[in-house]
Amino acid sequence: MTTPMIEIDTVTKYFGDKLVLDRVSLTVNPHEVVCLIGASGSGKSTLLRCVNRLVAHDYGTIRLDGVPVDDRSFGKTGLQRRAAIVFQAYNLFPHMSVLDNITLAPCRVHGQSRAEAAARGCEVLERFGMGGFTRAYPEQLSGGQQQRVAIARALMTRPDVLLLDEITAALDPELVGEVLAIIRGLKDEGMTMMIVTHEMGFAREVADRVAFLDAGTILEEDTPDRLFGTPQEARTRAFLQRILSAGRL
């Protein structure tokens, strides 16, 4: 039996007195893409951040490839290296070139040599059509180009899992397609991904499974065709109807 790459078991998270995640359970198998959808404030981004402990959950267990994410064997940076995250804000250092941005963590945090990191960086940038921008600065790039650099940075450590948090939310509509094309390519290569998204058409196309979160719980989880086509829960149907009315599905 295949060990799930990500196993979330009855995870609960509070921010102060506010219950943000309420006994959430979810598995993501190797090479699988799971999209998290739901209204703002439903707990999607918090759940994503709990997977690589950017946010520490209060109760329950999260395992990466069978090992609890709080296990000491990961050390200080091993978990973040294996479960890399990309945010909607690009978080690039404006005073550093593209190549310096993506090689900073491999060199300073993970101990790679500058030459090794630079060679890997050029390889990843070339793959995403950014090979001619190694010396460019973030302000010289479009939003879509900056997000491609952010994704390239996440892939520098050859992670087992890619966590994507609304990576198109800050982009102009005409730039969304170029970023989503990269994610399709990563799926085709077998990358395991958890994706928080409001792009329902994209979720329908790329996801193996879709989980609908509501008030900190996974209310419904299914294949894209079934969840979008014949949702079982009234709350899911109401959410998708609003999305449909807005022309986003």
C-alpha cells in the first residue's frame, strides 16, 4: 500500500479564541494534485501553512511521507526544503537580481556552494522561460514573470511537495494563463501539489481531487467532475452557484 505523501489527521488550529481548522483530515498521494477551494476565511491557507509548519497546528497529526512534520529528524530546514511553498505575493528581494533571489536560500540555509546553486538556478529559470533574466531585478519584470521566479525559487531544493497559495490572486487577468501553464507542466511531470485557488476552471482541469472547505472543515471532497458537476452538500452548491453567476466556472 502506498504511503500518502501528505497525511492530515484530525488537525485543529486556533488563533487565540478563534477556531480556524476544526478536525480536518485529508490525504495527498504521491504525484497527486489536490485543490482546496472555499470562501475567504474558510481555513484553506492556514491548512496549507500547517503542512510545512509555517503555522503550527494545535491538535492532530500531519505527516510528510509517513513522518510527523514536527519530528526532529527534519532538523531546522529539512521540512521546508521538502515541502516548498509559493504565496500570492512574490516576496522577491527588490535589491537582488533574479538569480541572487533564487540562490539565496540554497546557499545560506541549505549549504550549497554558490556555483552549484547558480547552475541549478539557471537550469530552473530556463525551464520557465526566464533564462534571459538572471541579472534582471524584480521591478523590471511583469507580475507573471515575478511569479514564475517565485515558483522557480521554490523548486531550487527539488522538493517532494509544492504548496501553492493563491499564486494568481495578485496577477492581472492576462498574466494568469502563463503561470497556470507552468503548474500544468509540473503536474505532467508528476509533482505532488496542494493548491489553494479561486480559479475554479483551473481546479477542474488540473486537480485529481478537490476539497471544499467551509468554516474550518472539509465539507466535501471528490473528483473535480463530481464535485463541480453534482455536489452533494447544500453549502457547496451555494458556493459554486455564486462562482458560476460570476462567470468564474
